[in-house]
Amino acid sequence: MDFRRFRPNLLISLKEKIPFVEEKWFGRIIKIGNEVEIELKRHCKRCMIITVNPDNAERDSSLHKTIIKERKNNFGVYASVIKTGDIHVDDEVHLE
């Protein structure tokens, strides 16, 4: 599945690939690079935008239906910025 369907602001590649592990981090801080800190807040409820293919705008509702059924419509997390700064590709990310 193309991650762009979910329109993420930030995509983190983890060393240990544990599905949905970020849901255990609510209330914790992630430090990105040398400056940025964000606090993970809550589940992200998915809307119909994920049914739209970012390359050709074709719609397919099966993904949204699956997330509703299997994940109670939760996929991804919302976060709040604690400390602003610049984020760069390949910045290290640490869970505080």
C-alpha cells in the first residue's frame, strides 16, 4: 500500500517492525534531529481521503472499509509540537 494515501506529515522507519507500536506511545515525547520535539496524543480517525489514489484520483473504498472493520477506523497518530525546529530526511528519531 502506498503510504501517500494516508497523507502523513511525518513517516518514521522503525528498527523493530512492530505493527501499531506507536499506539503505546501516547503521552510520550519523540525527539527528531537536534531540535524538534513532539508529543504523541491520540489515534487518528481516518476519513474518506484514503480512498483516493494520490497518482490518478481514482477511488477505492475497500481500504477504508478494512480499516473501519479491523482497526475501528484508527490508523496513525496525532501529535502536538512541543519544540519547533527543522526536520530533515534521515534525522534520527528518539522516543523519550
